[in-house]
Amino acid sequence: MGIIGFIIVGLIAGFVARAVVPGKDDLGVIGTIILGIVGSFVGGFLGSLIQDGPADLTASGIIGSIIGAIIALLVWRKVGGRSRV
């Protein structure tokens, strides 16, 4: 997958993850793309763990990217998100 493909899949996966997970996120378009790209690698890693192959850090398809982006967003909120006062 080329860089344009990563950006498009990242945007779609990040947007869907932000829509599915309730709450307010202060992410712009670039943050949403990065969330989706990180989610693609998280989804690919989890997919390789579920299958019988080695645990590789690889990109996944759109469904794996969305699942990975949801997980990454939840982890970001729990660990690295801004403090909510």
C-alpha cells in the first residue's frame, strides 16, 4: 500500500473510530489520519497474533484498521490524553 493509500485508510479508520467511541476528542484532520494509521498497525499486529503466524507489525485492511484505531483511541484517552478538569 502506498503513502496515499495509508492516508486514505487512516482518514477513514480514524473518522469511524472517533464516531463510534463516545466523547469529545480534540483531534484535527491530521490527528485523525495519524490515529487511523496507528490503528492500522495495531490491527495488523492483533491479526497476526490471532492467526498462527509470527507477531509482525504490519498494516491491516480497513476493518482491522478501524478496530485498531478504536483500541488506540481508547488507550490514548486512558494514558496520554489531556487532563479533563
